[in-house]
Amino acid sequence: MTLLLLAGGVTLAQEPEIDAFTGFPKTGDWELVRANCIACHSTKLITQQRGTAAQWLAMIRWMQKKQNLWQFDPVTEEKIITYLADNYPPSDAQRRAALSPDMLPPNPY
């Protein structure tokens, strides 16, 4: 639980309810994320990822290019990215960012 200090005293901010099936916090457009993201993979794959809005967008673009993910209308895409970036932002405890291609050895294949 989060404490908020207000002029009149201390108020406890409620943590969002967690959906029992997905593990998603029930905030914002969580149902839109559930409807579009778990069609292809487990919720665990989503909840263990972290990223900024730009990183989540890059993941979506990769899935669209390489994994045949359908195109979203711009409003839906923005809502999904906002939910993911707000609820699964970068963390200090995550893996380092991937190396850029120019820092990798030549691919022998």
C-alpha cells in the first residue's frame, strides 16, 4: 500500500486489484491488453517484461513483422502501450539492454 501525505494528514492509496486469471493490475485498459495479448502467449511472458512506451512499441512492431501479429488501430495501440508502460516500466533489476548490431561479431550464417 502507498502512503500519500496530504495537508490534512495521511491517506492510504489503494493498490489496484489484480485480475486472478491474468495477474494484470485492473487499471485503465487492462481488459484491452488481456483481449489482445493473451491470444498468442501466456500472461507470464507479458508480466515479466519491462519497458518504456518506446520499447513496448518496438516489441509490438517486432511481433507484427516477425510473428504475424495483426495491426491495431492507432487508438487501440496507444491504449495497449500506455497500459504496458505504466504497469510494466523498466526496472533496475532487469537485464541489460541488447547490444546494437554494430557491436556484435559477424553472423556466421
